[in-house]
Amino acid sequence: MKTLWAPWRMKYIKYSQITREKGICFICESLKKGVSKESLVLYIGENALIMLNLYPYNNGHLLIAPKSHVPSLTDLKDEELCELMKLTVKGIRLLKLVMKPHGFNVGINIGKVAGAGLEDHVHIHVVPRWEGDTNFMPIVSDTKVIPEAVYDTYEKLKARLNEVM
Ligand SMILES: [Zn+2]
């Protein structure tokens, strides 16, 4: 994987330090708020949810997480694992439909040492990739621009969600 230059994530690193000190989990907080533009939650299933990452590596960066606040895949029951993977596939289909990426990075970081920003609540990253996006993203790297782009992307994805469910 080519490293994406994502300087706006510095804000996230600071944010995740604060929330960790306060014992706040942004996935659980978003889950409580429910499906909304504000929470960035697109879909809540029986055991898992799909949300947009407020501090994305790329436009359309999704997080697929179980409702259970657990640190690792090994803590999940079969039905949770099953829905997690099903929602990952639906997330990929949705991004294909709306944003037409050329590829995806799909991955899980388990543990701080492996790069998990939020290590207490396991989640799958789905990052759409476009040809040449390593060159494109710096143009929209302004920290003021990115959050607006995330909410704009939320509306576009939400509008077509039922087509993949
Ligand atoms: Zn949590």
C-alpha cells in the first residue's frame, strides 16, 4: 500500500488522545446517537454498524464495527463476525455505486502497537482508492475542507444505501 499523505489526521491523533484519557469511545458514542449525519452512522444492524470516519485517510473512508465494545475479533461471537463481514461487503458495494473507486484497502488494526487509533473497540477500515489519489489528496488536505467533505459524502452514501441492503 502506498502511504496516503493525510495531515488532517493530526487532529484525530490529538482527539483520540483526549478521548482515551476521558475513557470515551467514539464508536459507542455514535451508536448511541443513532443513524444521523451528525453521528456519521449510515446503518445499524443487529450486531454491527457502518459509519464514516470523521478523520479519513481518503474520501469515503468507512468503519465497520460490532456493537460490542471489545478490542479484538477474537472477542466476538460467530453471528457478530458474520454481520461484520456482511456489512464490510455492503460498504464496498455502496462505495462502488456512489464513488466509483478503482480499488480498496480493507484492514483491521488490533492493538496500539499495530496502529489502532481506538484500540478498545475493534473496527474494520474500508478505504476507497483511486488511481493517483496520493497526488490528489494533498489538494483537499485543508483541515477545514475535510470535515465538510465527510458530511457531504455521508449524504451521498445515505441516499443510495437501500440499493445495497
Ligand atoms: Zn466502543
